Amino acid sequence: MLIRFFYFLRQQQLSVSVQEFMMLVQSLCSPAAALSLDEFYYLARLILIKDESRFDRYDTAFSQFYAELNKDIAAGKTLPADWLVQTMQKHLSAEEKAQLQKYDLAELIELFKKTLAEQQERHAGGNKWIGTGGSSPFGHGGYHPQGIRLGGPSAGNQTAIKVWEERHYQDYDDQLELGTRNFKMALRRLRRFARDGAATELDLPATIHSTAQHAGLLDIQLRAERRNAVKVLMLLDVGGSMDLYIQQVEELFSAARSEYKHLEVLYFHNCPYEWLWQHNSRRFEERIPTADILAKYNEDWRVIFVGDATMSPIEISHTGGAVEHHNAEAGAVWLQRFVDKWPKLVWLNPTHPQRWAYHQSTLMIRQLTQDRMFPVTVQGLESAMHYLTK
């Protein structure tokens, strides 16, 4: 919320520096900083606004921000922080897990609203209320085949169809060198050489011919360096279950960055929707409409998706199924647009191929990409590059 507040003030033409913002954060971390809304208003104004002539603009910006924030918070009561502190974890047998009821997305949202309105105290280890460590569809640290995770980390089951928290992702490192050699060798199979740019390379045959034409007077001829002219658009899944494959994806990313002169990289989470982004630290402020990407790059580009394709099937098939926002169109609709636009498209999956059959979402992505899913192994990359060069 504070980061959104910082960027909102700057959008309102208020000169708020990063140093001043960090001073505000440090002040809020003080043990004496249990602030009301009015106290926060005055504290932020004291630290962030140095020119009294800007107080009126700050008042207007603060009111607008507070109004927008209220729209983002669902009507009704909010969750006390201590309700989501995990103190125990209930272990369920396979039979007990199989007996848990699944809900579709609309039913789950309505049940959550009803539960939030009725609940009066903290619960842990239960099967109904919002809490931790149990088999309820709401909370964290437990197990439910299709629930809403909020207020804490995943227990590793990867079954949540909604995640209500502001998650922060980190860009993949494209400068990693160790362990990338084999990936580079595989990616080099995707080649289309051309000579472009400045003439900096000695053209020995042309030099010999020109020298002979000038009666033995040395006439050096230069030519542009021969480069791989293939154009690649790479889309990287980031966050969630992809955290398990960060090193593997960074090695692939580093290899691609060194091999392809024309490489554009974008990020998405789980499935492409109506917007993508280039920097994970600014993914809420600097979004790129996916429709713009579809219009910008022509069919000459090769498109490479990198992701584990492990998610709730609802994220692919349903409107509103995305874990972090309400998507107006299903993920399958957007992915199909990529497949229709670019005949040279592959999906690289860092998980072992033997696991693909156990995740319905992986089978759905594989079907949508017309069985163009390849593992992130040297052999898998070679097969993918062979397809892209056809």
C-alpha cells in the first residue's frame, strides 16, 4: 500500500523523493507509530511535503488515494492480523483429502463473503472458518483442493485458485554464466545469419580481388559481421511455483541473452492475460497491454514461453480465474491469440515430463499450444529449436 501511495503522489505532480519515502517507512516502523488515519495523514505530510504551497494538492491527492483504496477493499469487515498467524498444521490422509468438497469460482467467492461476515473469532486447524493449518478453503498453511490463500505462504500443495496478497517478484538474472554452456549450444540451433551493421570485418576474398584489379596496390575491403538475425520474443512465468526453478530459468535466460541479438523479454504469472510487464518490481505501475504486443511483433518473430504450467485449471478456462486480479477474458483465450499469431511458438517447461500428466493445467496448456511443449533440458531445447527453424 505504501509503495502505491508513493507512486500515486508522484503521479499527482508532488515532488516526493525516495529518501523521504524511506524516512516515512522508518517512522512507521517505530514502536510509537500505532497511527490512526488522521495521524498518518499529518505524519506523511510532515515528511514528504516540504513546500507549504503544495499542501492543498497533497490534501486532494490523499483524499483520492483513500477513496481508491476503499474501492479495492471488499465491503464488510476486515480480517484481524492474528487470525492468520499459524500455530499448528493438521495432517490429512489421502482419504480425508479426497472427501473435501470443491467449489467453482463464483461459489467460492460467495462462500468467502458469507464466512467473513459470520466469523467472530480466530480459528486454526478447522474445516470451515478462515484460519490456518486446517482443511478450510480459506486461509493458509493447510490443505484444500480448491481454495483461497490469504495472509501467509503456501504450504506447498499448489491448489489455491485465488491468492489475496500483494506478492513481489524478482527479475530473472540474464548475466548468469555458470552452467549455461550446454543451453547456449542448444539455442545456437536456432540460427538465421545475416550481415548487417558497420563494416568492421576483413573480407579476404574481396580484398584479394580488389588488389588484383588495382595492379597489386593493396585495397582492403571490409564487410559487416555475420550475425544470427533471428528475432525472439521470450515470455517468462515468474513467482509462485516457478520459484523452484529460478536457477534453471536464469541459466536459460542468460544463454538466450548471449545468443540472440534481437531478443525481447516479458514476464507473466501462470498464464498470459490482458497485460504483461518488463520489470517485476514495477509490474503494477508499468503494465504493457497484451494486445499491444500482439500488434507490435510480426510473424517473423519466434515466440518462446517458459513456465511450469502448474496452476488451477480455472486460471486457464474461466473469466475471473486469475489468482491476482479479475481477468475479463480467460487465459485460454489470450494464449490462443498467441498461437494463432505466431506459427513458430513453443512452450518450455522446467518440470520433468513424467509429471506433466498429473497436472490438468499442464495438459490444457499443452493442448492449447498444439503439443509444442518441451522440457528445459539440452535435448528438449534442441527439439524446440529444431521446430522453430522449420
